[in-house]
Amino acid sequence: MIQNLLVLGAGSAGLISAISLKKKIPQLNVRVVRSKSIGVIGVGEATTPNFPRHLFEYLGIPRKRFYEIARPTWKLGIKFLWGERGSFDYTFNLQLDTKWSDLRHPTGFYCDEDFNNVSLPGALMNQNKAFPRQENGAPDIHEWHAFHIENKLFVSVLEQVAREYGIEFTDGDLESVEKGPGGIAAIHLKDGQRLEADFFIDASGFRSELMGKALEEPFISFNKSLFCDRAVVGGWDRAPGEAILPYTVAETMDAGWCWRIDHEKVIHRGYVYCSQAISDDAAAEEFLRKNPKNTEELRIVKFRSGCYQRQWVDNVVVLGNSGGFVEPLESTGLMMLCSHTQTLVDFLLHTNLNPTDSMRDLYNDLTVNGWKDVRDFLAIHYKFNGKLDTPFWKQTRAECDVSGVAELIKFYQENGPTGFCRYRLPNTQTDFGLEGFLIMFVGNKVPYKNRYTPTPQEAQIWQQRKAGFVQE
Ligand SMILES: Cc1cc2nc3c(=O)[nH]c(=O)nc-3n(C[C@H](O)[C@H](O)[C@H](O)COP(=O)(O)OP(=O)(O)OC[C@H]3O[C@@H](n4cnc5c(N)ncnc54)[C@H](O)[C@@H]3O)c2cc1C
């Protein structure tokens, strides 16, 4: 029976998993080990709606306290400067996996030429507004609101919460790992401490000290679908009066794309690029040319896309960047972390802290398939982005592997943006669901055969409904 849990790493992954496990299974003794000299990654700032749900509903962290310390800004979705249209909005409510009762076909069939203001969040995004108002003037916050949050501020809130939950912290650098019959028996720190536990969470970031280095679990690369492997990151202080954009921007660049994330006092941008297509210097030059306001010293972050073949081996579970990573085109890092943490908690509770082999196998199937689903979803962003004709984009459109969703693409190309597409989705589904795929197909104007021309009456209903969202 698991009694003592050791979490290696105190970034978002280590702290969220430690707090979640302690909150839901209070009898566990939880210790977090972290290296002050290595620190945290310092990026990872855009979230999806499962993140506030995890913090406020699942963990019960008071909203007010979180807002005061972490100073998040609202995020309604992602503005893609992408595809043939040049721009479209992906919000966190359902825009396209819908059908209005007074229109003959699902919504996507009416968006060929005009894909703006299709829902209330879409209309808000279009006007750079973060929320509707309640009758008393207070912000009306919905389940489709997510956050932008500065990584270091976020980690500091989590650390405070973790201490209040009785989680112990040990500062030190990992020196070596001692194996035992059930997997890892203890870790040794450089200062000579030996720390035993029954169960380990590897949340050591890209170093993947336990799963990658100690257990040598094979890594599944996603490099046939996702070609980018670096980001150049910068930003500037918000000028007085400069609006806070309530969404993440994903802007097509010559050899990748660039995020824009608006915080209260600072705006961060990061150009995710393919190092085989552009040099670091050329990427930095393009970044600066397109972001003349940049004042931050640029830094380059290297990464590889993929995940470990198993996310739970013996008595070690890997979470956060340590276990898998894809570029933040859909802000999936924290989303996957919250989702996998909840699954782990459920499995440990269900087995009364005596996890069975079959439960572990199921965890591995679910989490690894989840990573592959995200890979496939991101791959179609690349496959169908016709905005630029640079060598990188030509090659990406031609070679990007989308075989994981080939059936879905074929079905869409024959039948258009219908809800029946859901039956051609991969088996396991991420939070994006059919909605995410429809947004990418319609947003990028992926051609389909079964087109529909709305009647004049339908066209009028369509325009009136959209105008209603704008007014609301
Ligand atoms: C360019 C980029 C952009 C990103 N953008 C987003 C985004 O917009 N949204 C999103 O959700 N995610 C994003 N991510 C992913 C994001 O980084 C993660 O979601 C999140 O921050 C989790 O980080 P982590 O805790 O796994 O790793 P880290 O923050 O790196 O933490 C690792 C921890 O392990 C400790 N550690 C490491 N090695 C040792 C050792 N040998 N001994 C002791 N301690 C050790 C470190 O000190 C640290 O405490 C992005 C990632 C990158 C690279």
C-alpha cells in the first residue's frame, strides 16, 4: 500500500500533482524535492478551461486568493492568424459542433465566407472584450473562460497552497537513483540525503530524471507530424492604455508560428520554429522585425515533441514536461497535466492505494493515446495552413503526417462540417473533441464536396443571429 509519495520537481507539474494527491488522498505523506539552482522552466502561460476547473472546483483553491496573487488575465480562446482566411477565432464554447433549429444544416455550412461572431465568446473576442456584464455590471464569468498566467507567479501560489496542505519541501539536486524490487526505492541528493518513498512522481521537466534517465523508458517522437523544435521567447512591458487582449494569438511565421500572451503588466511573445528550416539567428531576426516593441532579452528554448511509451512504470508516474511535450499551439501542457493527474488520483483511490497491473496498463493506454490525439490535432493545424508559401510551409503541408486522423479528414472532405464527423474521430478524445477539428477545417477552409448554399431567408436569420451576439 502506498503511504509515502515523493514528487521530484516543483514546477507547475510537481506542485499541481502534489496538491491534488494530498487533497484527494490526505493520508498520503507527500514530499516535494526541487532544485533551486535549476529552477522552473518559466514558460507555460496559456491555459484551457479545464485549468480553472481543476484549481477552483477540483482543488477548492479560493478564486479571490488566486486572483490576488497570480494576477491572471482572461482568455476566451485563440485567435489564429492562419489559413486562407488570414484569421479565425477558436473559442472554448461550441461554435461549429452545433445546429441552429431554424437553419437546415449545422453551423459550419454557413461559415464559408464569414466565420466571425458565430457565438457570444466569438463576438467578444472579435471586439477585444473579455466578458459580458451581469445586470448589476459585474463580470459574467462562464465555463468557457480560461486564463493567461505568468509561470513564476503561478508556481509561487501553488507553493503556498502546498505548504498549507502539509506537503513537505526538500531543496536539493538529484545525484542518483536507487532501484529496488518494485521500481525505485530511494533517491540520493548531492548533499548526501537519501529519500525513500513507495511511489514517485517524476515532474522534473525536460530532464525527465526518473522516467527518462533512471528507468530509460523509450520515447515516442512526434517529429513526423510536428516539425518545430525550438522557440525564441521575448516580450515587452505593456504601455499605458495598451489594451489587454483576452485571447492568445497564434500568428503564422516563415518557419513556424508565434504566440502572443497578454498579462496585466507584460506581453509575451514566442516564435516556435523548425531548426531545420531556419537558423536561430534568422528566427530571432524575424521575431524582432515582426515585434519591434520587444525589449526583453531573447532566449531560445529547445524541445522535442513526443512522449514516453509508458507514463507509469513500476512505482513511477511521469507528469508535465517530463513525460510528454508538444508545442503550445493549443496550450495543452497544463491541460494534459490536470487531466492526467485526475486520472491518477481516481486510479489510486479506486485500488485503495494498491494499484493493480491492469489499472497501470489502462493508465498508460489512456494517457499515451491522449498525447497522440493532441499530436494529430496539432498536425492538422499545420497540414491545412495555407497562409504562407515559404519553403517551410510548403514542405509541412506536403509531408506532415496526419495518418492518425486520415478517416476523419476523408469523411470531412466528402461530407462537410457535419456532426456525423464525430464517428470518424480517434477512439480516445481530448478536450478539443469534434469542435476543435471542425474549427480547424472550417477556419482553414479545407475544401469539401457536399456544399450548401443558404436560402435568402436562412442568410437573413444567420446575419440577425450574429448581430445579436455582437450586441449582447
Ligand atoms: C516554449 C514553451 C512554451 C510553453 N507554453 C505553454 C502554454 O502556453 N501553456 C501550457 O499549458 N504549457 C506550456 N508549455 C509547457 C509548460 O512548460 C508546462 O505546462 C508546465 O510549465 C510544466 O512544467 P514542469 O513542471 O513540467 O517543468 P519545470 O517548470 O521545468 O519544472 C521542473 C522542476 O523539476 C526540478 N528539477 C529538475 N531536475 C532536477 C534535479 N536533477 N534535481 C532536483 N530537482 C530537479 C526543477 O527544479 C523544477 O522544480 C510550454 C513549454 C515550452 C517549452
